[in-house]
Amino acid sequence: MSNRREFLKTFSSAVLAPVILGQARSAESKSSRIPIAFSTLGCPAWEWKKILGFAGQHGFSAIELRGLEGNLDLPSHPIFAVDRIEQTKKEIRASKLRIANLGSSAKMYVEDPAKREKELGDARRFIDLASTLGAPYVRVFGGKAESDKSAAPSDETKARVAAGLHELGKYAGPRNVTVIIESHDHFTASATLKDVLRAADSEHVALLWDAHHTFATSSEDPEFTVRQLGPWIRHTHLKDSVGNGEDRKYVLTGRGTVPIQRQIEALRSIGYKGFYCFEWEKLWHPDIDDPEIAFADYARVVGQCLGNAKACAD
């Protein structure tokens, strides 16, 4: 039996599937939507109205903004210009969608003062945009220097990352935004992330759990990761893959070896209230399936689980 069939079997029931699919396809009521989102990293060629329309038609309740039409510097995109942004906000409301998160590229490991200020400045620009849009989170990276060949970040690097997060948290708090560091790069192990988040010591700093990376890079079971980092998790990236190390390839949800059902169950066990966001890395991997296929597939497969608590518990 394939992983895909096993995944679908445990995620859905024959009786409730039509009901759940109907919910997933309804764009008429917020109450009918389940907490799934997708990142615009997966649809780099789509224009703004297509993004909103597709999300609504397939039952997504939110969008994570990680670039638009190839432009990763969101604050500079024309739809967020001073004379356009109010219209953009109206379009979001009319689509009955939320902006789950803004994904910046800011890296907190940088040591050189001038370069570091640029990274922090870019993050602040994203925080300002998030505040204007009413988006709760801005993602930043811990990052890793190309010359750093160590297996884990040094204490000095962790301290710099924590200091950067603390500084951004002070800026974000009065703007009703929380800065979330993604489990990525050099910062995928729970022990490392826990050290950094504790040292950041800010109620406006938290975690974006990329559940793929903690599993595939740091070989952590999802139950362990959530036990260690649960209090900080505010947003989640989900995706599936096959292979090992640099040979891993992204595949449609449930066709790979990533324990996505267990990741969802672990989050639900702690009362997680955030979005389950599909991060399909089409921008970085143009050979993977097109977003029309991958997004709709994710909404169907994961939507069945989240729309039916019993299906997840079986």
C-alpha cells in the first residue's frame, strides 16, 4: 500500500468526505473555512487577483505573503504603495481572507555592523507593512554564513540572533506584530531554537515551525519538537518530500516520507490556534508541480483532516 493511500485513509472518512470537500470549496462564509493557508512562494508567476481568487475558491482561509510576481521585497511592491494599499486591504477583506504572515529574508546571524543594520532595517520595513495590513507575524531567519561549516551555531552566533530578535520584538510590539524565527538553515534543532528564544526574552518574539526542516534536517520526531518548542509556535509550514539530505525532492502531500499527519496531531494536542500553511517552494524548485495542482491537492488532503477532528484522531 502506498504512503499516499495510507495518508488519505487515516485523514478522511467515506461518510464525511463529501461534507468536508464542500466546506473546502465554499468561499461564501468565513465560518465554513478551515485554518489552511498557502505561501506565495509556491505561485511566483501569479498576479494578485489570481492569488486571492484561487485561495477563496479552494477553501483556504489565509495567505502567507512571500514575494509577489517574483518580487521578494514586499514593501516595495506596487500594491502596497501609499496610493494603492487601502484598495489592497479592501480586496483582502472582500475575499474573506487573512494575511497569515509576511515572509522577510532578514537574517539575524550577521555580525558586520553596517550589514546587520541593513538586515534589521529590512525586517522593520516588513513589520511596518504587516502592521498596516493587520498581519500578526513577520518571519525572519537565523541564517548561516557560507563560510560557517559547523554542525550547529556557536554560542556567539546564537547570542547575536537572540539580540536581533529582541530588538525587533521591541519594535514590533507597539505595532501589534510578533517576529517569528523560522526553523531553517542552522536553526532547525529544538535545543538550538530553545536557547535562542529564551535568550530573546520577548513576548513579541516566537517561532515559525517549519515542520519539514526539523524532521528532515534535524531528524526530530514531531512529537518531540512540539514538546520542546510548543509554547513558542505561532505559525507552521507543512510540505512533503522523499529522499535524504541534498537529494530530497518535494512531492505532493501524502506521497512522501514526512509524517504530516503526526505533525498536525502534535500541534492539535497543544491547542495550536495558528494556520497550517503549505509552503510549496516553486520559486526555488521550478521543476515541481504547478501551484494549481499542488495547492488544490493540499486543500483537499489536509483540509479533510482539519475539517474532521475524528479523522485526525483515528
